[in-house]
Amino acid sequence: MSAVYPIPRVLVAAPQGRSGKTTITVGLIAALTAGGLKVQPFKKGPDFIDPSWLTRVAGHTCRNLDSYLMERQAIRSAFIRHARNSDMAIIEGAMGLFDGVDIAGSGSAAEIAKIVQAPVLLVINCTRMTRSVAAMVNGFANFDPEVKIGGVILNMVARSRHEQTLRASIKEYCDVPVLGAMPKGKQFVIPDRHLGLVPAGEDERLSAAIREIGEAAANYLDIEGILKVARDWPDLVEESPVTEAAEIRWLSKEQVPSQKGPVIGVIKDRSFSFYYPENLEALVEAGASLVAVSAIADQQLPEVDGLYIGGGFPEVLARELEANQSFRSHLRRRIEEGLPVYAECGGLMYLGRRIHWSDQSYEMVGVLPLEVEMLKKPQGHGYMHLEVLPGTPYYSEKKLVRGHEFHHSRVVNLDEDCNFAFRVRRGHGINGEYDGLHYKNVVALYNHIHALVEKDWAKEFVHMALRWKQDHKKT
């Protein structure tokens, strides 16, 4: 028996990157939530920073949808699972609407729109443009018959006369409504830095940007028109009902010793905040309990049976990380005892000997025979395919692990006798040939995996944590 899901939804896209998609998406969500609606945000493709903003403004965890990494049905199921109880689902695209990894548009925002059957709100940067906007709108509206442009949002509009010309041109030549016009103004721009937008949780003062953008969206966007487009779209139909996601209940540190099953610590602080929620849910589904740990504030690890260190900006908080010598020493001892640890990107940097940045050097944990230095240009950016090398925990030998990387750091002073974990088939990793090191029960790499893609990762991690727990009790 098929299941029907009436989910109001839109996908916010643009002809190209840097058109203002995130600003418009944040503003639209803020305006809708201020009106009392429950909004579920999504982000197309691999990303951690934009979702942090969307999560902050919506009050609900943003989810990633990636048609390059994920299977079509996994995307539909994930979308329905998290959007079905909302009043509105909003997906933020990436790059240009039809831009993917090849000329067929594989991995594009347009593919996501087709998979979840969402109308597109096309955000156009109208700087130095008037009548040509109509040609652009018609080109996007007619490029792929399966992708439906539900409306246009004019961005970076200079003045009222400019707006009138843009609106008149689209009305004359296009069969697409204009659903808003956002004026130029630096107050509508979210601050950014070397890895893109500043994470929403890093500096509370940045929340003022959300308020300003939300107020602007309420004033300049046709909120009712956008809602009508989203609500009038056909329902999603699945052959069988979509299951619920696992609920994450974070343990307090005091609860950890009383747990019968394995407990996995997750370093969640201002240094390490890049985690896909599905990865954490997968660990819970595999039987683990989770406890949040701070590498900045905690003096030592709680009695966990495994540790997950995600990406983030350890270089920005390197002074604080170095200052917490007690935590670093305790973690190093636990690793030497065999504690299972899985570390991605920023976690790799933290487990090395030192971080070099802006003519300063900071001591880190020191269990991996490497140092990292920060550079101005990206050293690895894009999707990755890795082949598992012999002896690497968490994965079977020769398995092809998929994911993505985005880092401005590079490994230096690497010992020659280190144990590489993966051979790079696509991407850069540590040196273009290899990514990741394994040491005892530690695997640390630049690649970020997603649990909807690498479905066995969480099971193996929890299995290793359980085995550690049982062996540790014996000693």
C-alpha cells in the first residue's frame, strides 16, 4: 500500500554561486518561523557551514541531500522522513542550478529538485542587469522540462526604477512570477572566511545577521506567494511508508559509567562542529549511546568506549586546545591503551603533533607522526574515492569509501614509516596518493563520510567500541 506525503516544499537555487542563495534561504526561513510555521531546512551537497546557519534560524536540524554520493531512494526517504511533520521544507541549492560534476549535471541541485519533485525559487543577482533578466529566466525555465521554476527572486536590486524594469521585463517575456526583490545592502550579507561562511554557532554576535536578514525577507519577499507555490505542488507518493530516524539522547558525563552498552564520545565544541546528523543517528541505531565532550573545557575524557572527532576549525581555537594539556595527555594515554577513535579533517589535525598557522605553532595531541600547516588556498576540495589499505580498522580491505574533502591545511613533517589508511582514487587527501593514517585503533583522515552512503561504518565503529568496553573491563 502506497503512502502519500503532502509536503509543501521549494528548492532555492541560482544561475551561479555567490548569487545570494544562503542569504535568501536564511531570510525566508526566518520570516516563516516568525510567522509561526515549522520549517525543515535541507542543503544540497556536502557542506557543514551553511547547514549550521539553516539549523540556527529554523530551530530544526538541517539535513544534507547529495545526489552524487547518495542513492535516489535514500534521498527521497531522508527528505520525507524529516520534512513530513513540517509546515514547509526548504532546500538550499549549491553552485548553479544545473551545475554538477559533469556535463550531464550529475550531483546538481536540479537533480535534487527532480528527485523530491520540488519547485525552484530562482535567485538572480541583478547587478548591472535589466532586460536581460528575462532571457536568463526563460533559459532556466526551458532548459530541462523536468525542472520547474516556481518563481524568481531578484537579488541585489539597485533602486526602485531598477526593480520596475526587471519586473516588467519578466512579466512581458516570461511565464514565471516574481516572488520578491531584495535590495543591495551589506547588512544582508552573512560574514565568511577561508572555508566559506562562518559557522552559526561560533560567535553569538553573528546572530544579529540572522535577525536583519529575516526582517529584510519579510519586507521584500512575497511570503504568501512563495507559500502558495510550495503548497500547490503535488504530494510525494512512496510505495511503502518511510521509517522514523533514530532519536539522539545525549548522556550527561555523570550517566556514562552506568551504561551497559558502548558509549561513544563526540567532541562537540567551537573547534569541532562538523558532523552529519545521520552519522550520529547511525551510531545510535547501531547500539551506542553518545556523550558530548569538549577538547577545550573538559580536563579529561569521560569513561567512553570510543571517540568521534569531526571537522571544524581547530586552527582558530589552537591556542585554547594547546592550553588544555590535561585533556590532550589523557586522550593520548587512552589512545595508547587502544581506545577506538575515528577522526575527520580537523580531528586529523588535532591528533597530530603541531598546527602551524599565521607564524605561530601550537602543540596538539601528538599521537600521529605528522604536523599540519595552514595555507591560504584550499589543499583539497571536492568528492573523494578512497581504497581501503590492509590493516585499516572500521572498513574491509579494498573497499571503496566515498566522501568529500575541503581543507586549507596540508600535512608536513610526516614520518616515513607511518601507516597510511587509504589509497586515493579521486581527490587529494594527505598527499594526492594517500589519505588517512591508522595507529592502533585510530583512523584519522581528511575525507568526510556520510552514514547514508557508508552504511557499515557505524556498525563497525560500535562493534569496536563494544569490544574495547569488554576488554577494558577485564583489565
